[in-house]
Amino acid sequence: MTTSRLFSPDLQQTLDLIGIFVFALSGGLLAVRKNLDIFGIAVLAEATALGGGLLRDLIIGAVPPAAFQNRGYFFTPLVATAVVFFLHPEVARINNAVQFLDALGLGLFCVTGTAKAHDYGLSSVAAVALGVVTAAGGGVVRDLLVSEVPSLLRWDRSLYAVPALVGSILTAVLITVHDFDAVTGTTAALVAFTVRMLALRYEWRAPRAWHRGSSSSGEEESG
């Protein structure tokens, strides 16, 4: 049994599919805001839901990637596409619930992504990096597809990559000290989830460059 599988196979798959579905919803909603057609909604839903795991698997050599081995992983974003296509006003109205579930998915995927990278022999630092990629990479792919600066790089958005980084680091430490199991792994995921929810609640943001000028032109002030 690999360290990346925290729970029984059935429960693990259920949690994965829930996370994939919620990530796909966020991709589909962005597609609607960008006035894309149903194909565009499906592409953004798939990219958001599976992009992070796909990048991770290609980097560590886990091929074919899990997204292409499990039909549930591929078809779940299509279900989310249908939901968004027909019910996007209703989905947008429950944005707080979507963000709550998205934060849970972030916590789960940063932990399992870090553990899977470790299973494939990567160092702790590399495993942490791929944990963050697993959790947040799909959102980066989504934003790039619609020519936007990725949300996790923008100062005006609440912290997203940082909670994933916290969860990934905790996972790497637990693996290093041989104390990674379902209980401690879940705890690491919940820590990442909590940091993300606090960031949303209190609008936590990463600091910008020191003594950065406030002009909209983006030019630096002297000194």
C-alpha cells in the first residue's frame, strides 16, 4: 500500500471524485464568465479538475497518468460541465459552499500529491513542490487558457498556494519521521483547509515587493 493512499480504495476514490467535481465547477464557471461555448466549458472544467494531477504524473513518470486510467476521473468534469451549462446562476449563488468544498479538495490533493511524489522516489523538497502542483496546478492551467494571470500569483486574491504549501510541508515532515498514516495525513489536509478558509474569511494576501510604489503603471519608486 503506497503512502499516497490515505484511506480504503473506495473512500479514496470517492473523495478524489468530489474534489475533481468541485474543481471542475470552478473551471466551468470561469468559462461561463468568459462567454465560452459548451466545448470551452468542458475544456476548462477538465483542465481545472485534472491539470494538477496530470502535470504531477508526467513529471514523476507515472504514465499513463491517473486521469487517463480511471474513467471516473475523466467523466466527472463532464458532469460538472453539464451542471454549469444548465444551472450556472444557481451554482454561482452557492459560491461559499463551492469555495468550502474547493478548500477541502485543496487540502486532500496537496497531501496525496506530496505522498505520491515521495512514492516515486523524489526528495522531500521536490515532493512538496509537486504537492502544490497537484492542488493548484489545474487552476493555473485554467487561467492561462483564458489569458489571465493565474489567481495564485495575483496579490488581489486570497492565499491559495500557501495553504497547499503548508499541507505539503507537513506531509513531507510526517513521511520523513515515519508517522504518515490516515490520521496524520487527514490532519495535514485539514490544516491546509483551515489556512485556506481563514485566508478567505480574513482576506489574507501575500506581501508584495518591499517599498513597492502604489502607482497603477507598475513602475518602481526610487529608494
